[in-house]
Amino acid sequence: MALNDLMRQLGLAALAGLFLAACSTSETRAPEPAPMDSLVSVEWLHQHLNDPDLVVLDATVMVEQGDDGKFINYNGRGNYEAGHIPGAGFADLLGDELRDTDSPFDIMAPDPGQFAAGMAALGVSDDSRVVIYDVMGGVWSARVWWMLRWIGFDRAALLDGGIKAWTDAGYPLSTEPVVRKPGRLSVNPRPQLFSDRHEVLDALSDSKVHVIDSLSAAHYSGEWTMYARPGHIPTAVNVSVFQLFDEAGQFRSNPELAGLFSTPTDQRTITYCGGGIAAASNAFTLVRLGYTDVAIYDGSLEEWAADPELPMSVSPDPEFDEVE
């Protein structure tokens, strides 16, 4: 065989090899992850439960009412161990990783790096998708969703209706312990997603900053209180977290939810409650409705009502009607 013929055949063989390799790479390339909204149904989760990039987290905190009428939070791990969605890890909002243990208040956001490390320990990576649920339909899981967004992670969703919707649909629970390989999670903080007392105080005289009280109407009016002083932060309007959910414990439709809020979607909106939990559900809802500048006042009434120098109002609130 002539040298030129040999070289030609070798060249063709090499090209064929490259073509086959390219075809092989194309055939074995991992599929794109299924699209995921920020609120997913139990049917969606059941269909995608075994997706390799999906991390499911139970963020349950149990709540009891004491003899004085006040509510007490306690760790939900026992409830998780008694039965959780298969494959779900436990995101402990009362643990040392996901809150600021040096704060005098119950559940303040920790350092962003600390929170990211806690999430990574549960298997969350930059390319993960995360679905979070709890036993209250989304009140606690919204807090985790918000903090993930705060550190720059946008691939998370709440499970609509929480674990009750899952069991009502006939899907099984598991008591098997879940250990995931630790993930690698970047931190790109969005500090504007949390507000402090100074910004809220300034908002009282700023008609372009809107404050939303996420507690019950009775608490807002001052008829009943769990904190140092009754009432609400002046100028705040009341959209109780309980108004967000229907009788089945699932989020109402977007048109129904939009009807609860009257503030401009492009102006600064700050939500608060007692300790930054119910406020997260309102913040989550506002983002889904297209509000572009939303924050949670993390100290909420735990901080505000305890300081006699900061104003409180009970309904009616005539002194601040003109500001509203």
C-alpha cells in the first residue's frame, strides 16, 4: 500500500473515531433538569423525587401554646424521624447552623457563609434544585427559601400544602435516615433582602417604603399580644399569613393573593411578624406576584416591641393615617 493511501485511510479512521466519540458524548450527556417553579405540587415532587439534582428538605418546627396563650417553638426533628417524605433531609431552623445563636432573639439569620455551610452539609450545591416543606403548609419552609435567596441561590421551591398535601394524596412517608454527600454552595449575598430597625423607623416617614404586618388581625389591633407591647408598627398594613392559604392549607391562586396587597410592585416593601417566620411567607408571596424590592425585618416585634423608644400603634391608627 502506498504511503499516501495509508495516510488517507488513517485520516479517515481518525475522523470516524472523532465522529463516533462526539455521537457517544451527545447520547450520554446528562439531560437538562426539569423546569421547577418556586411553588410545586405534590404530584410534581412525586414525579421528580428521584432526580439526582433534587434535594428535598423538611424544615418543620413544632409549635405549642403555653398556659399564658403565647406560642413556644421547639425542635421538629422528632416529627421528622417519625415520618418524612422519602429522601428528605432535616433543615433544623433551631439548630446552630441555620440561625444566629449569639442573638437574643429566637431565629435571626446567621452569617451568610454559616448558612451556606449548613445547607451544603445537607447536600445542597450550586447546581442543585431544592424543594422545602413543613407541617404547616409552608410557613417555616418559606424562611429557608428566603435565606437561600438571600445568599444568592434561586433554584428552590416550596411544596404547596406541605407534608399534609403529600399524605392526603396517598404518597408514602419514610423513617429511614437520610445522609447525603455534602455539597458545594457559593455565597453571593443580597443584603437588601433583610431589613433592620433603622430602616423600618425611617419608613414611617417615607411614603415610598411600605410595611406589612404578617400577624393575625387580633394581634395587629392590639386586642392580644405575644410580645412586650401590643399593637403594630405604625403605618403598617395587616396581611395576616393565614390569609394566604385556602381551607386545604395550600396557597391561594395568584389573583386571589394579589387582591390582598395594595402597594406598588416596584417600591420597597418590608414584611415583619413576631420573629421573621410568618413574614417570610408574605415575602415569598410578594416575590411570586412580581414585587421587585422585598425585605424581611428580621428582628420583627421581638426586637421592636421590646424597645420603648420605638413607636407602637393599636387600631385605629389615626396619627399615621396620612402617612399610609
